[in-house]
Amino acid sequence: MKKIHGFRFLLIVVLLVMTVGTLTVSASAIPYATYTYGRSGYMLECPAAYVPVPESLIDGKSLQYSVSAEGGASANAKLLYATEFTNADGSAKGLSSPSDVFVDDLNHVYISDTGNNRIIVTDDKYNVRLVISEFLNNYGVPDGLSQPNGLFVTESEIYVADKGNSRIVIFDKLGNFVDIVPEPASEVMPDNHVYTPVAVAVDSAGRIYVVSSTTNYGILSLNRDGSFNGFVGAQKVTYNAFEHFWRLFQTQEQINASEQLVSKEYNNLCIDEDDFVYATIASIDEQQVVSAIQSRSTSGDYAMVKKLNPSGSDVMIRRGFWPPAGEIDMNSGFTTSGANTSGPSTIVDVAVGENGSWSIIDSKRSKVFTYDSDGNLLYAFGDFGDNIGNIQNLAAIDYQGTNILLLDKTNGTVTVYKRTDYGDLLAAAIQNDIDQNFSQSAQYYTRILQRNNNYDEAYIGIGQSLYREGEYEEAMLFYRYANDTELFSEAYQLYRKDWIEDHLWIVLIVAVVLIVAIVKFFGWAAKYNKKNTRDKEKRGFWEEVMYGFHIIFHPFDGFWDLKHERRGSLRGAIFWLLAAALAFVYQAVGKGYLASGRVASGGSGSYVMAAMSIILPVFLLAVGNWCLTTLFDGEGSFKDVFITLSYSLVPLVILLIPCVALTNVMSLAEMDLVNMVIAIGWVWVGLLAFFGVMVTHDYGLVKNFVTVLFSIVMVALIMFIAVLFFGLISQIYAFGHNIYVELSNRV
């Protein structure tokens, strides 16, 4: 693709987004919504990425037909029709509480029909190939499956988690018995352990990974002979401060019991072509999960899905706007069935697709959430219901090429979902990113925006293409569309570097002028204040204002002269308080994009709230301190305390305004320096206020510390009384208004 620059590129994108309609399947034909999440946390509905294929639904009738005479069955298959898929009354024998579905490298489908104690295998067209139920075991004794759960199929073998018999059973691709992987030896397992295999996976080296529903020490790693390698991916046990304290008084038995409650069991797993194990867990404390989601945690401590390397370490990348944990808006979720869907998702299975994408399923909301290799949510879809495409009890998922198969445990069906044109565009864009064909991927992202201009990853993809072409300013624009401050900062650093190189002399001159001006100003202010040290009956307004620059460097004699020699005044104090209020207003509306994460904006309400956030605390603290110190021989009046606190705000004014201005020209990494300077300003203000009040009341250090501490308590008490008062006034008003309305209606 030829390089497109500047305005022309943006114009083409905008025109395409505005003029081209959505080309996917009509929303009215799909019984669920498809959506994603942006950085804001709001659901953004998008075109369907997957649609159900009614003619490919796998249930009892379709399985019966595929082995019947009408279905073109062979003579051998007719026996299956009579014994395995037909009831005594001739009706179809459906799936009973199926637990898992698996697709092999030939796109053959394997279904764990748990309630009927059998495994059903179909070809890629969903015609029954064979049924595995009874067999002769290693000793030549008739044996059979009991509540088979998880499945895994290699190039030559079928592994079944035979839950009812507490073992893993291996068959060949023709359904012939091969071997049994027994329960691990008891001496390597914890006391009172019960082995209940519900999921199984096998890596390229032949190691067998087993999820036991009653094991909370991690995933079991076994060899073919059943020998135990160890636990993989054990959940981290963490305690808060109260739990640490409480454990000091617990017996060892109580501690062990609490660890059993804190450590949680995995419930499912799958493995990718590079032998990374994707494992899910649904029993983590909901509050911990919610906290991890809301804090946008990239840690795996409370993650409901992990990507484990062979050593058991979680290596999942979580670079998305939100951690990959299913639903983000936990009070909605686009669920229309009326079912209880509050709280975090209940993740019960995971499947790996192409291009590093992977999907998890939420049984609480009957939804599928699909992510890319970096943990970005590509789309979510699904809902409860009886229509084709809705699932009553979502229990398992797997990919069949580009199709997705979802298993409904309650209805005993496997629904096939076909990827749409929109889904194909996403897959093509991701693949081109992986292949580093960034110009080509930008074209796909542009076509995605034609169908869904809410998809933030498309803006990021185009921005990445521009970034690699050196078009940093245009890349910044697309990163801002996606509200991605990290990538915006990277592009901005290079854009700023180029700009400084082109205007180096201007930058040096401005920097020197500013430094000289600041040094000269503070030198002049020191001389000005020294010149006005003599006693006067009346001082000018600017003398009183400029005295603030003396106080910040000489707090003890400065506050003494402020009170006893009247170097300052109430009007000077009001000036500095209003200056601090203006600084707060500027901070609220003048921050740069990287500091605020948004375009600066404000209204009259935000201006007033910003100003009152400093004016009200100063006033209340002055009231609280004065009320308290009048009882403890304080020498300062309310006016003295108010003036002292207001003059203490000078460092905040002189540091906050330039720091906020600098946020407009600094990168994200440099914001820490700005925040550190602002923090120094607050510490400076606190020390000035503390020592200023001490000098004003002529207190010692300890007495002043106690009075300041209780002054803060007094402020809290005043606010509490104020809230009660205004609440009472509002109730009286409402009562009076109701009486007035009642009398008016009667008259």
C-alpha cells in the first residue's frame, strides 16, 4: 500500500466510516447482542462476529438421523441407530447432561455424553462415526465409562476424564481401548484427598494435565503410567491485614481449614500448540475478582483464566483496557432473560482459536468472550433463551476451524456458530499484525471501522501503522480516538523529539529566559520584603500579598511578624486563598491529555466544585481549630487562624500552576515527576500550616500536634452536623410541600 499522509488519510477514513453501511447479518435475525468494551467501561454494541447455523445443530434427532437408513448409514451404523440413538418407543435418544465437546485436527467432533455414560464421535459434517461406552480393560475384564467429563484428542488417541471411576481412560481413534491412567499414588497427595478428574489435556511431550474438581493445590501433572510429576499453577493464597492478625490466634487446624477456603480449584483447561495450558477457575471470591477488574489489574493472582507455562507460571498478557475476566458491566451484560446476572462472570471453559485468539464462556450469563493474544476483548456474544443461538446452560466450547461449537448441558445440544464477514475482517487484521504486514492490517482496520466505528482496537491498529511510518502526529490522533494514553505517550515523545530538533534554539532561549526570570523574581521579592520590614501604621495591598513569598522560606519569624507586626492582612489572606482556588480550577480544566486521560473540558459546575474543594476545607479547618484552641489557652483569634492558613497556601499556588501547564508538554513517564513536585507542594503547605498555627497560638510542639489532630476531628464533626441539618431541612420542606399539595387538592 502506498503511504498516505496527513489530511488525506484522515479524510478517507472519515468518509468511509460515514458513508458505508453495516454489511453483516441483520440484527433482527440474531437472538443476542454482540458487543465489546472501551476504556470507559461502557458496553459498545457492534456487528455480529458469529451467527448460529440452525441446520448444523447437533442434538438427539440429528445424531439419530445421521446413522439411520434415511441418513445414508451403512449396515454397521444401523446397529448404532437401533442401540445407541433410539429409545424403546422409537423416539430419538438425545444427549443427557453432556459435559464437554472437543474438535480434533480433522475437525471431527467428540461429545462427552455424561448422563448416558458414553462418548459420541462425529465427522466434520456431524454424522456419527462411532460411540465409545463399554470396553475390555487391561485385564480383559468388561469395563465401561461412568460419568465421563473432559475430553482431549491427539493425532492418534482419545483421552477421557472418567469422573465416576476416578481415572483417565485412553482409546485409539477407532474407539479401541488402549490404556488406563490410574489415580496418582496416595503418598504424594494431601491427606483426605479425593481424586475427581473432570478435565484433561496432553502436551507434545506426552505429559497429562488433569483438573480434579476436589483438588485445590493446582493442576495435576501426570505421566502415562500415572506417576505424579507435581502440581502446576497452584493458586496464590493471600490474606489481608485483619486475616494476618487473626491467624496469630488460630490453631494449626484452623489455619489449614482457612487455606482450604482461600485456595480455589480449577474447573477446566485446554492446551495450545506451544504447550501453554489455559486454565479456568470460577470459585475465586467475588469481591477479589471485582476489585481486580475495577483496578484493571494485570496480575494473575485473582484472574479467572490463566495461561500457564510447563513450570506452572502464569504468562498471560493482559494489556487490554480491562483484564480478561468476562463481563465488565456486572449489573447489565445485555442479558434479556431476567435471570440473576449480577456480579462477576462464572467462567467454566476456555478454548484456543487461530491467530493467538482464545475464548472463555460465562455460564452465569450464557455468553462467549473472545480475546486476542494481548488480552484485548475482540467481542462478546450470547444470551439465555430457547431460540437457535441461545443457550440455557452453557457448559463447554471449542473451535472447529473458524466455527465455534457451544454445548448446552440442559437441552443436550451442540450449537454451531459461523464466523461472519466482520469476524473475518478482525481475524485478517490480527493475522497481518502477527505477520508484521502493518500497512495491510491498517486497511483491514479501516474496513472494520466502516462496520463498527466504536471499535477502539481498530483506531489503535491504524495508529500503529502510522506510528511505524513515522507519522507520529497523525498516530497520536488515532490513539486519542481509542483513549490509549500509553501509545499516545510513545508517539508524542517521538513527535516532541522531532519538534525540539527543528526548534532547538527557540527551546533553549525560552528555557534560559524562564530560569532567569524566576531567579530574578524571587531575588526581587526577597529585596522587596526586606525593604518593607520597618513598622508601618498602614501597609499597601501588594506589600501584604508579596509578604507571602517571605513566609514560605522563613515560617517562624514570618508568621510571628504576620500576627504581631501585621505584615499581612485579611485581604492578603483572601487574595492567596482565591489564588489557590483559581489554581485548583486550572488544575481541573487545564491538565494535558496524558494527565487527565481525556480532552480538557469544564463547565460552571466543575469550576465551582474545584474552587470550593480548597476554600471550604480552609474555612472549616479555621473554624475547628479556633473552636478548640479557645478552650486550651490559644492566643490566636479566628481571623488570625484564617490568615495563617491562607498564607500557608502560597507554595501550592506557585507550584501547582506551572506543574499543570507542564502536563501539556510532558510524556506519561514524566508525569511522576510532576506528581512528585505537587506532592512536595502539599507537604510544604502542611508544614507551613502546622508551624503557623503553633506560632499564632504560642503553643509547644506536642500541644500543637494534639490540637491540630483534634481540629481535624472537629472538622469531621462539623461536616456530620451539617449533613444532618440539611437532611432535616429537606425533610421538613418535603413534609410542608406535601401538606400544601394535599390542601390544594382538597380546596
